[in-house]
Amino acid sequence: MTNGKGPSVPIWLKNNQSVESVRLAVCDLNGILRGKRFPSKSINKLLKQGSRMPLSTSCIDIWGSDLLNSPFLFNTGDADGIVTPTGAELIPINWLDRPTAVLPCWMSDERNQPSPIDPRQILHSVIEKYVAIGLKPIVAFELEFYLLDPNSNKPLVSKNPMKKTRLLNTSVLSIDELDDFENFFSDVSIACKNHNIPSDSAISENGVGQFEINLTHTSNPLISADNALFFRRIVRGVAQSHGFKATFMAKPFLDIAGNGMHLHLSILNNLGDNIFNSKSESCNTILKNAVGGLINTMKESTLIFAPHLNSYRRLKPGTHAPTSISWGYENRTASVRIPGGLPENTRIEHRVAGADANPYLVAAAILSGVLDGIEKKTIVSDPIDGDSYAKNLEQIPSSWKSAVSIFRSGAFNKTFYSDTFIEVFSSLKLQEFNTFADRMEDFEVATYLDAI
């Protein structure tokens, strides 16, 4: 996946003539794909001219409603933007009855300027800052998800496809569990290969029916984020074809582990050397500056890492999800972990984001924090040892509304993002917060109806 228009698209369609229709898809601020369906014969025209969609498409809320006070809605007459392909190949959708494919796109305005609220464009603008100083970020994502029973209205873990019995127990790193779900994982691997998404290892995780699949690193964070976004779609689609429901919801169950999105990052200089190489004292200093930037910007970035009401249920002590603003070597209780390995492969693992987050915005926030730390030569506190949950450490914002307020007013955010993005994203999250607040849930009624 690259930028610009994709010359490979007509060739792909010629080699896949059974594909009857194509979806042009852009990613909104919630990480949801939105777009249009076209017959395959229209693609050549679309590659030359693009398609038109409202600029407000990027800021639709989680229920599919417009952001009511959006500057892109009634103030502009809900004006169109121009949707053009990112340069990615068409992505086949193998789980529908009729052959179809998705064409990844991004949005610009009438003057061909990037939309300030298109998340892929936001990440691209951050990457350009690295390019300007001769640095190349290398990024990889890990994503966790649950396989659930599709026939239940509430989260219910799936049945074991081999034994036909309900999964009951956590079985971390179980080979037997991977074997039992082998057909599912094989089809995910095949679909990823067909999509040019480099999937790697799969493991069973800390929750009942929970799994993690790693995506291998790429030298273009846009491609890595593309891969993460479409990987989620692949997993959901393949799961559906196998009689499961896959969810990347941050915390589908209150009493067991939530789903995380971990991002791994190293950075190459213009000679191709890893600037975090721990064998070199100067590189070790740069690594600590980068971590310092992440620590200093974590509060302001929390809304990106935890964008939904449910996200904050995941960030609880003792759950393998971080709660403190901390870092450490080989420490999975810290927010920022430096994994072990060869010195020349030294990297940062950022563990705060939930699997429900937008991968473009997650990558943008982490890359911005790292660059800020490197440029300012930020001094970081000492790494923690042992259990971060048991230490008196500064905490990640623990509520959605406080995260919105911190994001909106943050001085760091105002230096790395446009005022338009900050205001629109904050307003979108506040609209969603207010929608939840206006609802009366069954538990509230049951609590007070007869007691008072």
C-alpha cells in the first residue's frame, strides 16, 4: 500500500474479472470505513477523477449520525470533498456471496488540500515531519480480539469448533486452542496474504476465547495503519464465515482481559541505522528522549488511545492493560515497554491503545510524542521495576470526559495537530458522551425504582 493513485488497480481487475462491484472506502475518525458501491466497469473513471463525498463523512459518530456542530456540516452546506485512491491494491472481500472488493481511499477538498479531519491524512502529515529531518519510522501493530457466539444479544464466548462445547477457561498460549481454531486462523492467513497484509504469529490470550495476531513491521507507517484497519475487517469477515462473531471492542467482558492494540516502533536514520540501538550510548540517550516524549504527551493523547466509553473499562489495575504513565524494560505492566532482543533491534512497544482505537490516529499520536521528545531532548524518569499497579505513579486519565477535556486544551496537541481536528474530534467524542448520558439504563431503574 502506497500513496497516490494506484496503477495496479486496472491490472488487478483484469486479473479478477469475476469481481462485479467495488466499494470506495474512507476511514472516519472512529476507524469505521464509509463509502460508496460502484460497478467494476466504473473504476477507470474513478481513478482519473475521484469521487465526491461530503467532507463531514469523516466526523460521523459511532451510531452513524452527523456531528451536529461540525464546521463541515451546515456551515458549508455539507459540501463535498474529493475521494481518491491511496495507491493501495483492491482488497477482495471473500466472505460475501458475490465477488466484490474494497478500494482504500482518502479525502481532500476542492483545492486538492488534504482534509484536516481525514485520519490517514493526519498521519501522513506527521510522517512528513520525520521525512523532513531524514528519519524513517518502522511500525508494526499487534491486535487482540474475541471470538463470540453470533446468536447471542450479549457478549458470549464462542463454542470450540472441534469439541462443539462452550469455551469456559482461560488458556494463555495454548497450542491445543490454536489447533481447535486452525481452520479459522488458516483462512485469516490466506485472506491477509490476498490483501498483501503481512500477518505473523497468533496466540491465545488472557481472556476466554481471546486471541492476538501480530502484523509484521513495514517502513511506511501509513501502510502499517492500513494493514491494521483492514485486518480488523478481515478477522470479522472470516469469523462470520466460520459461524463466529469477532469483536475488537476494548472490554466486552467486565471480569476478564480487554482487547489491546500495541504498536511497536523503531526509527532508521538516512544511513539505515536504528537510532535506538542500545549498544551505543548516544542511541540509548535518543531512546530515552523518545520515551520521555511519550510520557510527557500521554495524558493529552489518551482520548486517541481510548476513544470510547467502553475503552476506560479496559484501563484497570491487574488486567494486563496499563493504568500508569510509566515505562520499563521488559515490563508489561508499564505503558511504554522496551522489549528485549539484539541491541540493533531495540524498539519501543506502546501498550495503551485499545483494539477499538483508530490505527491512523494511534500511530500519529505516538510518532508525534516520540518526535517531540527527540527534538526537545526530553529527560525521562527512571524506568520502573516490578508491578506498576502496586506503585504510586501518575495515572492515565480514567474517564472519557476528562480525556476529552485534556485533549481539547492540551498545549502539545496544538503544536502537532490542526485546530480544526482538535475541535472536531473533541466535539465528536462529547456528542457521543452526551448520547450515553441521556439514556436511562435497566440497572439504574432496577436500583432506584423500589428502593426509594
